[in-house]
Amino acid sequence: MFPATPLQLNDHLSARFGARIWLKREDLSPVRSYKIRGAFNFIRKALQANPQQNLFVCASAGNHAQGFAYVCRHFGRKGVVFMPVTTPQQKIDKTRVFGGEFIEIRLTGDFFDACYDAARAFAAAEGALMAPPFDHDDIIEGQASVGAEIAAQLPEGETPELVVLPVGGGGLSAGTTRYFEGQIDPGRFLMVEPAGAPSLKASLEAGHRVKLPKIDNFVDGAAVAEIGARNFEILRRFRAGQVMTVPENAICLTMTRILNTEGIVLEPAGALSISALERLTADDIRDKTVVAVVSGGNFDFERLPDVKERAMRYAGTKKYFILRLPQRPGALKDLLNLLGPEDDIARFEYLKKSARNFGSILIGIETSSPENFVRLIEAFDLAGLSYEDITDNEIIANLII
């Protein structure tokens, strides 16, 4: 249906980590993610079993929808995609492009659960076959083709000593680890989840599937509240310690680094495995052959300012302060004189007059090195300023930044 995605030895990352770092570039598939593999295998096998099946349905606001749409057009079958009303227009348009005349998109509900329920009701009423995003043997088998390609593409005699797999619902990790069963020691796998949606790690720690009460949807391609049932049965043989969780802001830093150094555009889920490498110790990785699956490149550039902001905050080169400033002539000038030559004001806002002789301001400062903030905070203290660093206070930052 489509050529194998490349397995590329990345010189930059290899030199940086002192290892042989191979990237399995699933961001270079026709739909820029591995999801096309599972959708293709599911629909292919469904048509083998029933060639008269002409209607398929799925619920997705992301990569599964695009893979599903592409495959429906490939087989010439009608597909209906249910998406939440809140889905970004870019994702809707791309799904429509991939499916062409064979795809109908229905926007339903504000959240995925309502959208999923609507898709299931449609399938029951119209006789459509629902293509799940990950929790099905045929989907898992399709994703396992990633492992088959890795085995075929590595140089003869070279075996991965570490395989890094991003995890959302578990289809890719279940399929790939099952493919390599008996070929690679299970201890060589490292699975990676966003810190705001650690459904596999939580389930392995508990010994059974756990549905998270709340998740952070920033890494939308991998933010899943509950690992798939079939997927967990395959993955439960792994230790919870083999699942790394990566903070969302750390993923943003990886995205900006890869874009700046390699010119590779990754979505947050696509940067998960590379971000995991940055959190390993030198002994974990030095001199090893490492394969990291890059899982997606469907990035909406309207998100770039937010990604850059998060990356700088994680790197320690941007901070936000609330300052209590005297209400007198020259007070602002005195504050500005405290800044160093590499400090730049990125945000300045007068909040309110908090007392008769004082006012509160919000100030955002960017600098070239985290060490510059050590000097700046010392200057604040010497000047007797009353201030609060709200950079990592999610509640306050979300309200006023």
C-alpha cells in the first residue's frame, strides 16, 4: 500500500549521546503517523472476511482519523469519521483531504466520550463496522509492521540494545514488542508516556488496567486515560520501571531542538521517544545501538508560540514574576536597572493597585541562560523588592499568563 518508512541513523543525536541512535521515521508515512498501519490491516482483514462491507466508522480527532480516511479511499469504501466539535479546523481539513469523496465528517459533542458514543450508535443503527484506534488484535498486528521494518532495515548483524516506544493506547508498543518476542530481551524495551497521561505505568503499578480520573491533553496523540484491554494483556509482562513519563514542557523543548538542529517537524507525541533519550543517564545509553520510534509529524503551527513558551520555561530561560512596585516616580526605572545585559522583558502588565503606595505588576523575562536568573533574583532581594515567581505555579499561570 505504501513504502516502508525509513530507519535513519541520526548523526546529531548519536554524537550527542555517544551511541548509535536510529530514528524510525513514522512521521514520514503518507499520513505522518504510524496509525495508517493499524487502520489498513483492520479494514483489509474485514474486507477479506466480508467483501460486501461497504461502510466503516471511527471516532477520532487526530492521527487515527487521518489514517482511517486514507485507507477508506484506498479500498474505495465509505467511511464516517466522528470528531468533537472542538477539533481544530486543520485536523478536519487534513482528514477530508486524505479521504476525499469516500469520507464524511460529523462533528459531535465537545469531548471525545460523546463523540465515541455517537460513533458506536451510528455503527449499530447503520450496520457500519467501527475501526477502533488501538484496542483490537488486527490494529495491534498492523502496528507490529513497525517492528518488522526495523528488523529488516538495521544493518546485518546489528541488534537493538534499546528500543524506545511512545505509548498512547498501546497499539504500537503491544505490536512491536510482540513482534520482537524471542528476538530481543524484554528488558531492552523502554516505553514512554506523557506525564499528564501515564495510563500504562499506572496500570503496571496496580497490576490491572487503571482508568485515570484526569489527563493532560497537550500531547494529544498519546494522551489516553486508559490503556487498551488487549494491549495491556500483551504489555503486562513488562515492569512499571520500563515506562518513563516525560513532562509536557520537556517534550516542547525536544520539539524545538529537533526543529532547530534537524529541520524535523514533530508533533508532541512524535517527540516523546527522543525526549526520553534526553532523560536517560550516560551509562544507560553510551555505546549502545538505540532505535527510537518517531511516532507523528502532524503539528499545527498555530501551536508553535505555546510550544516555544513551554520549552523556554522548562529550560529555565523564561520566568514570570509578580512584583509589588512602589507608586513613586523612578520606581520603574530602578526596576529596569536591575536587569542584566542578556535579560529581555517579554511581558509587562500593570495588574492593580494593591495598596495606597504600591501596585502589582506581572513581568515576564527571557534570558540566554538559567544562571542569569540567579543573579537577577539576588538583585531583587538586595533592592528589597516584594515578588513571587509564578513560572511553575500552574493555577496562577493559567489564569493570568
